[in-house]
Amino acid sequence: MALSFPEEIIQEILIRLSVKSLIKCTSVCKAWRSMIINQSFIHARLNPTVDFANQNDIDLLLLHRISGSNSLNYYQNTVIHKVKDEVHSVHHDNRAFDVYSKIEFPIAAKKNYGNSHLRVVGTCDGLICLADDVPCYAYNFIIWNPAIKKSVTLPKPGITYQTHGGYDASIGFGFDATTNDYKVVRVVTLWDDDDETPTLAEVYSLATGTWMSLGCVSPACLIDKAASSAFVNGVLHWPIVCQTDIDSYYIILTFDLGKEVFSQIPMPKIIQWDANLGLQLSVSDNKKSIALFMRPNNREDFYIDYGREDSVLDIWVMKEYGREESWTKLITLNPQGPETIFLSALCFRKSGELLLLRKEKERQELVSLDIVSKQFKLLGISGYKYCTGHFYKESLLLLDKSDAESY
């Protein structure tokens, strides 16, 4: 009976189903499978032209958390050398913050990676970009869709320790709407013996499966190892340092994925260059602009200890994207007594609340902060030394790629 319906009617029905149901539907018949794995159907489900309620409309957040021992804070990244427990879970971004699903993560067991665990670089349309590039030099980059249990391992990039010597590098992940392509961009500052530190870049295209050199980055800048990145409005963003003969200053380096052009956005004027300053970029609560989490008093030594009692977090948001005057400091988070400090800010929630990792005595716990009322809410998640949060939604991306690895 189903086959007697016009194809466009069947598609209108199928496009309303959850990812889990659609995967089951690929086994119904060849016609349905061909329709569901078609790239036009996959992208149509991501951006529906009709208004309907389905699983794709649920507001979700992805949490990646790790417990273990021998942890160090390397620049802005926590490194757990002896991993005891690693959990990926998707939560409803609602008041209850209840679990939507727990994600199987067999990827790490398949290979011997250069570091103890993979970090989440970013998420986009249900794809998660993973990397094992901190703290040691390593080149395992993965684009993963947990909803359909498929992943793509990227080839080795062009800039490595073997080809260029020592360097600092960071990567970003996002979507190029002009070509319907997902891209990984790698920004690399070389350690040069002549006191010149050129910064290069390269971009990986999921569509072609290859890396391409972008040459030298302009404006000239220095990037920290695994500096945080944020993808907003088709543009990737990194906090960087620019140096002249007389001073150093911060800017936000941007890269338009469609035009493949670097540019810059100013930091808040009040932020002056300081070797001890810790900067982390994120996405604003409305997903239309950027947020900045600033720790004014990082240690100057190589390994940074965020667990000090004098830890302070400043939370900034650019209210109007691209306008320097719209930078607004929302709140300064000071230690709550001698035994309660804020380890890190994870991300904003749709409600405007902020997810934070807080340490109380010897216990780490996840809390949600209402910026207006300054009230904290415990979320029932604790015991993890490493935790990151990202916007997430399920999708069928990678379903049409024959070279994607299944598990």
C-alpha cells in the first residue's frame, strides 16, 4: 500500500520521523532506502520548509565528561592522563535537564591515539568533530555522527612536526552553506628560530576528503595550542594575539567558510594583553553571536591550575554580532568561599542560563546559572574532572557516504 502513494507524499511523511525511525525505514524497501540516503532528503530534513514538530525540533545539548587521575590543565584544555570513565550524553535543554540519550563511543577503542582521550572540537548539524591533538603532537581528527553510528577519519594534515618542526595549532569545525560542505580549518603558528613566527592555515573538505593549504594567515598573529573556536553565522572564530614592535594585543580571528577569507573582530576594549590571561570563545544563547569567557589571573607557568581559590571568571557577550560597542560583561564569577570555585564555563543554554563546572571542596559538579537572578541550580551530574558542552541536534549526515566507517 505504501508504494502506491506518490513519491512526494511518502517523502513528506518520512521527513517528519526521528533519525532512529528513519534508519529502520531504510530496511523497508529499496525505494525508501534510496530516498532516505539521498543528499537532498538529508539536507531537507535539516532545514524543513514546512512547519512541523518532530525530533529535529527538540533543543538538545551534548555533554562530554571524563573522570580519572593525573589531570593537568594545559593552556585552556584539561588533560586526563589516566581515564577512568568517559561519557558522552545528550540532554534536553529544558528545566529538568533530563537525559535524551546516552551515546555509545566505541571509536576510542579502535585505535591507539597519541593522547589519552579525544576532545570535542565542535558540533554542527549533528556532526561532532573530535581530535587527539592535546598535549602531544598527534593527527587523529574524526567527524562523527553518533545518531547513525558512522564516522569519517580525516587524512593526516599537511602541517606536522615532521614537515615543519615545532608549532602551536588549533582547529575549528563548521558548515559552508555556499557549497553544502562541512569543513575543518586548522590554524598553525610555527616556532621559528629567527624570531619570526609565521601562522599558516589549511582546510579539510568533507565533500572532497582532502586537505588544502590556505597559506599564511592575515592578519599576522599567534595562536595558542588548541585555542577554543566558535562557529557562528557561517564563520569560525578564535581568540589570538597580534604582536607589533611596541606591543601585543588580542583580537578574534575569523574565517568565512564560504569565501575562505580570514578577517578579525575586536575584543572588548577593556581587555589588555596579559600573558596570564585565559580566553575561551563560545556561542551566545541565541546562536547568532559570540560569547567570551575570560579568566583574568591564569598562572604564567606552562601547566595552568584552574583549581586555585583566587580563580575568577568574567562572562562577556557580543550583543550585536560584529559591533565592538555591543560587547557586554554579563557577570563576574568570584569564588564562593574558600572551598567553592568555578573551574570553567561550558556554554550558554537556550534559556540564557550558563552551564558551569564548579568545584565544592573536592567534588566537581555541573550547575546552571541564571544570569539575571544569579541563582544556581544543581543538575545532578558530578564527579568529573573534564566536562564540555555543545549545542546538538540529530541528523542523517554521513548516511550517504560510502567511505564512512560504521560501528
